[in-house]
Amino acid sequence: MEPSMEYCLAQVLQKDVGKRLQVGQELIDYFSDKHKSADLEHDQTMLDKMVDGLATSWVNSSNYKVRL
């Protein structure tokens, strides 16, 4: 099953650091493939939530591996 925008957002917002680390590469692959991430251009609200979630949950994380 290909990841969807809703799946990716749920992965970004989860609290478990181990799961965040595992899903990082999956998110990169999703965002890099225009066919998989075609819904990014059409759902600005979801994209805003994704960016906000990455900025607040990952970039500001106390775990340096998550920040990277």
C-alpha cells in the first residue's frame, strides 16, 4: 500500500521517537516521487499541517537524530 498524505501526517505527529526515525526515509521517498505525492498540490490545508508538524515536532525535538 502506497502512503497517503493522511498516513504521512499521522507519522509526523506521533510521539514515539523510534517510529519517527523509522518513517523518515519513507517520508523523503513520498515527497520526492511526484506520482506518490500528487495530492500535495491539491490539499493546501494538509500540506500546511504537514509542514507545521515537521517544524514543531521534528525540528524542535530534543532528540538530535529526529532533528536531522
